[in-house]
Amino acid sequence: MTPLDSLVIAAAPRTGFAPMHRVRAEIMKIRTTNTWWMFSIGIVLVTAEALLRNGVSHHYDLHPALAGLDPADKAQALATAARAHTHAGQAAIASNMMTSGQFLGVLFAMLIGVLVVTNEYSHQTVTATYLANPRRGTVIVAKFIAAACFGALFWLVSTLIDVIVTPIYLHSQQLGVSLADWAVVRSVLLNLLAFIMWAIFGLGLGTLIRSQLGSVITGIAAYLLGTAAVAVIFELIYNAYHHTWVQGAIVIAPAVASLVMTTPGQAFDHAPPQWAGLVIMTGYTLLFGTIGVQLTRRRDIS
């Protein structure tokens, strides 16, 4: 039994309108392509890179290089190091290390969600799917569960790497925080939720834009360029009006919202609390999930 099969058995209802065999059929449509394991390799690479980057960054937060700094910068560096050595600061470092790879990892989750839908149109199997399953609601629920399973699988791959590296890193930095600390566990669980949410987000996007290439390009552009565009817009607004809340309003970008929801404390200067990121990501997930359901029910598939 593969990890995906285990996820399906856990996620799929035993009875009702989304029986397990339909979910397995949806997963099989992706498993028979090379995409999912190529994405899994991508998850490994981006997680390794993020762990290295985060580890170096936190090392200098904990042990700042003070030589050559002017008094103001030296005082700021020492204050940052003092905060990092508190229990809350150590928990934040552990949480950040344990969610390394999320920024690009959830992008892969979104893309696999897109493919769960658009593969049908790309390979021209959608008509056969709906003829075999006339109740479209059962099909879209099966696709939701399949997308969620792939999102959970990608989270599992990333988290296994994080859980191997993070304790070694924390020990090397003489940090005594436990990975069982609730702040750390909460961040890891919210990270799982973020991967699942992005997979559903991608499924809704793939339903909205049936062209596989078009939806993939749109998803990547919205994730990467959209985040940068939102940052520039709110920076211009802040420069004009100088209200500090504007600097935190960038959380409206989905990529930033998922970062905020997994970061205890402040993800960046003037960032809103975790619950704000969770609420925004939930809103996006419900919106695109609803789009997926409604378009699937009403759209002509011929």
C-alpha cells in the first residue's frame, strides 16, 4: 500500500456519495503520469534549500556579527539576538525550520490541484468520466479528496525532511526548545492545512481555466508575480499615507496569508496574527472550492 493509498483510506468516507473507489480512480489518473513524483522531487529540493537559507539566517540572528557595525545597528542586532534566545524566540525559530519549504511547496500543491482537473480535458477523458458518473457532485468531491491527499503527501515529504534536520540544527545552536512545544506543533499542523488549502485552490483554478497550460501559467503568475505586485502596491500606499496597518495588509496575498498562518508571533514587521492568515486562506479556499463545484455542475463538458 502506497502513502497515497493510506491517505485515501483515511480521508474518503466509508459510505455516502463519494465512495473510496472514485477517489482512488481520481488519484490513479495522476499517479499514472510522471508529474506527481517530479513534484515530489521538487518538494525535496526546495525544502533542502529553505532549510539551508533559514538555518543561516537564524544563526546570524542568534549570533550576530558585530564587528564593523555602528552603535545603533549593534544595539539592534543585540536586541534581536536577545529576543531569539527567549522561549518564544526559540519556538519561532523551531517553527520556521519545521515549516521550511512551504513557500514553494504549496505552489506544487496548487499545481497538482490544477492537474487533477485539467488532465481530464488535456487527455479528453472528461466526457467518459461524467458519463460513467452522471452525478457530477460525486466526481467533484472525489477530486477534492484526491487533491487534498496529494497536498498532504507533499506536506509529509517536506515535513519528514524538516523533522530530521531541525533537531540537529537546534542542538548545534544550543537551543533547548522541544519540537513537541505547542507553538511548533501548531505551526506544523497549520502547514498541513496550508498544503491542503492550496491544492483545493488549484482545483478551483483548474475548473475555472480548463486549459492545462493556461491554468498552470496563471497559477504560477498569481502566486509569484501577484505577491510581488501586492507588496509594491501597499508599499506605495504606505509611502503616501504612512499608516502602519498598510504594511500588514499585504497578508491579503494568498502566499503571504499562508506564511502568516504558520508563523507564531509576527511573520514580518507589522504582520497580523496567525488567525488573520488562517481566515484569509480559508476564504480563498472556500471561494475557489465553490467555483469548482458550481462550474463542474453547470458547465457543458462536450
